[in-house]
Amino acid sequence: MTFTDFQRQIEIVSDPALVEQWKEEARKVTTFTTRQEEPPQTFNAETETERHFREKYLPTLISETGETEIDGVTSRKLSDRGIARVIENAWSAEVRSPSNMMQELAGRFRGAGLQIFRHRKGILFVSPIRLKAIDETAVSDSVRQILETLKTSPRINRKELAEKFIRPDTEVAEAEKTKLALASDLHWMIREGYVIEFNDGSLDLPRAKPPKKEPSEVGTDLPLETAAATTEPAATLTDAPTTEQSLVAAAVTGGSTDVSAVIPSREDNASPARTEGPREGPDVGDQM
């Protein structure tokens, strides 16, 4: 700042009250003194105090971390704009696709002994009961009737299920007996995981898993050309091995260390004119 600019900022006031106020303020001096140092240091300016704090105390108060947890109320009251922006971006990403949140919740739910399953168009649900399929051939007729009713009328509640078992013209005593038997069977099926009772009171059966195919059935499902192609290479490899393959196999199985038994000699690699056909011997008449 130039001296001319400094002079422009000077304001001349002749009001006695303002002059007295300025005198009172000029009598007061603000100083900053350290409390954790011996001997204590005193600073007259705020900038000097801040510089001393950043150099000596700030590095020990701030630590780096790759992950931290913060509640929603505190995250909205942070004074640091950079950290607040990072939290806001992470929150917006989770609102669009809460995959990271679901993975974290799923791990904690399993750690607490809860079961996570998919139902109703792939929606995830949490339950303390492990779901499983029931063998309908090993249950009573009343349980089998409940299963058939839930198959034909899924997502019905207990009242609607009881109405399907009790006719309007049924006697009161017989109706009460049927209700008690139905409640007992239904309680057992829900506790064992054969029937799901959702928080809205609807009842449904667990999703049936497709049966696993046996290894022998996989080949039968393939087309004829594909099945033939899968079995043909094995037969081709073992039909007629080459000469070099036979030599190498013989050397390996026989335990021979003679390299000549595996590598053909120079005479074996000669031209066909020298090695082709049997060699003629001398005429008998010439020997005589």
C-alpha cells in the first residue's frame, strides 16, 4: 500500500464523544500468551500467534486417515468446506446407488446373527430366521394344505388364510378347533423358515432355488455336433502318436539318459536318396 492510499483511509473526526471512545480503545492492548510452554511466550499480534500455533501445535493435533465415521448432524455443521463437500458428494452417491451402504449393513447384520434373503422381485429382506424349503412328502395333510393355499394365493394374511380353511356354515366349536390347529401349524412353519411372515402381515413361501444339474446331464443337454466335438480331440491325440512323441515317451518311461535315443542322429536326417530302400549286395557270380 502506498502512502497516498494510506492517507485516503485516514478519517478526521472532531466529535468529542468519538475522540474519547478512541482514547479508551487505545488504552487497551490485547496480547496472546502460551500456556503449555516454559517460559511462556507472548505475542502482540494475532497473526504471530496463529503462525506459532500452526508451526508447533497443529501437526500434533491433525492426523491422516483413510476412513472415518461421522454422524449426520455433525456432518452438516462442519466449518471446513472441503470436508463438508466430500461428505456431501459421498451422500449423493449413496442416494443414487447405496451399494457401499448395503455391503456394510449386510456384514453387520450377518455378524448379529440375522439372515438376508431376496424376495418379491429381488428385494432384500432381513430376518432372524434362516429360510429353507420343506419336503412336502414328509408333512401332515394340514401343513400340505397350507402350502398349497400359499402357492395359489401368495401374500395373504392370517385372517384371509383362516377364511379359506373355515367355511361360513361351519359350527363355532369346529371353527375354533380349526383356528387353533391352523395357528399351531403356521407358527411352526414360520419358526422353522418354511413360511415367511412379512412386517405387513402377509404370508408367502421362500423362493424356490433351481435344481443343480448333474455333471452327466450337462453333456446330454449339448447339441450333437458340440458333444461330438468335445469327445473327438481326446481320441485324436491317442490314435497315432508321432515318431518323436514315441521316442520321448520311451526315453521317459525307460529312464534312459542317452540323448541319442531321443534326438535323431545326423544319418537319420540325411536325404531320402541315401536312406531310402535296402542296399543291394554284390552279385554271387562276381564273388566267384
